[in-house]
Amino acid sequence: MVTACVNPSAQSSSAPQRTLVASVGKPPVYLHYYLWWTPQHWQDKLGLSYPYTSSPLAVPGALGVDGCHASVTYPGASIVDIPSDGLADQSDPATLDRDIATAAGAGVRGFVVSWQGAGAPGQTPASSGYNARLDLLVSRVNAYNAGHPRPFTLALGMSAYGNYARPASAITADLQYFVSQYAGNPAFANDFSARPLAMLLASRKYTAGQIPVVAAAVRNQVLLISDDTNASWSSTQQNFDGASWYWSSQNPDANPQSGSQVQSLAGQVHAAHKLFFAPFAPGFNAQLNGGSACTPRKGTDTLAAIWTLNQPSQPDAWFGISWNEYVENTYLQPSRSYGTAELDRLRQLIAAQ
């Protein structure tokens, strides 16, 4: 890891000057965490034919022997696996408590919680289901930390959910609500700054005019992290305090140069005296949802291979993909198909840093 001291001459004139200090010791590991798992969302992904009352609950599908070519047992399903704990509702505190404790037990520092607010000034935790679940997650993190010496913490994953034309005013309103509600909350403490970490997911897909407006409004209040590639960072770096790369489909077999691409991004970010958060994933498959790319899990070998490829980037922290993204099959959460195998392997990788 490096000490990242922001060079004022490298920033835009409107950006605040600051010093960012990399964490001491092993880079902390965060996992992207999705807040959309409610009974309705499970039904949307499993379809009307799924036997919701069966005991035990059925595994809805499978991947082929090649780790790709997904198939489902029940018409209308678009996921092939479910959590070991069943169709848990993230509006239930017990669900969040279980996720926090399980991840923390594997050495994970925290979650990058995917969220989008109501997009307007004056919103509250009651303004949307996402707002309510975020507020509940923050309270459960604080409750966990009250009884454990090693804190579990959160970063924000500000999400577009596919709407890259969303007005800058809506993104800004959400981030300003987040700041007013949670800046200074110990659940969002981090090793790098007194400001909470906020990653603007898919930032490279927004228009050139959106990002500067958002950055100018919030960079003095949040540690703003981009979602970039080694080819896109140079054109947007002045708006951010660091970068990650949500590369969920990184394939160490089909693209053995992918580690060098991650290292290239990290080198550019560190050369700008900013923070780099390396990605890793256990595999990828979104074929049931219109995608074509597939990165087979190969047991837990893909997870270990990507970690090994990306470790030379000297990350200030890791942003793993993901805890519970069942649509793209990147989940590390214990599941009916894989049990705890992926999380056990991640625990070993974290310990060996």
C-alpha cells in the first residue's frame, strides 16, 4: 500500500485540498452488498412457478459442467441459487445481523452498500424501501459493533441501476441526503478520512457533464471514489479522490492480461496520489438475464486466481464483488449450491495478505 497525499495542483480549482492516508497493515476487504432482497424481489427472480412453501426450499437451477450454460427448473426463474438461509428479507433486522456477523467472521471489514435514494431534497428514511433498508443496516452495524472489538463498517455504493441519464441533480440530492443522515455515523468510519467513503458505481457510463456537477457538490463531504478502467481514469480523475473497478466478469483464463490492466489503473491512481480499491470476484454468469459473458468459478480457483492477479496493484483496500448478487452469480454469501466454500477461501486469502 501507499500513502496517498493529494497534490493540490492535480485537482480542479473547485476541488477541496486534502490529505488521504492509506491504512496501516493489511488492506481492508469490503464486499459489495445489494439491498434489494425483499419477498417481492425474490418472486421477481424466481417466478410464479417456484415452490415457495416447500421445505427445504428448492434450488432453482444450475450451471453447466463448464460453469456456464445456466438452466432453471422452474419457468420464469432467472437465478440458479439461493442463500443457505433461504429467501431472507432485508427489511428484517435478523437478516442483516446474520449477514454482518457471517461476513465479519470471514475477516471482511465491511460492505459497500448499493443504494439509490428518492432523488429529491427533503427525503427521509421513510421515503423509499431502499432508504428504509439502508437506515436499518446502519443501525444493525452499530448494534454489532457495540458488542465486538473489531468494528464492521460500511461504504456507500451510489447506484444508477441502469439509468445513466439520471439527472445530476437527483444524484446530488441523494448524496446530500446521505451526508446529512450519516456523515459522522460510526457505521461509515474508514481508515482513510473523516469523510465517509462513497463509490459512484458505473461512473464511467455517465455523461461528461454529470460527474463534475456531482463532484463539486459533495467532494468536501464524502471521499468520492470512481468506477473506472485503466482506459477511462485519465479523463475523470480530477473529480475523484480515488478509484475502483467494478469488474465483475474479470476472467483470468480468457484474459490473462487482466491483472496487468488492473495494475495499470492502480498505477495511474497512485501516481495521482489517490486511493485505489482493487476488485475481485469468484466468477460471473448473467446469461439468464440477457448477458453473454461467463467466468466459471472452477470451485474456488477463480476467486484465488483473480485475487493473485490483482494483488500486485498494491490496493489500499479491496472491493469484492459481491456478497449477494445472485443475478450475475458473483455472490460469496453461503448458498445452497456452494455452502461456505467461497467464503472459507476468502478467509484464507485475507489471512495470508
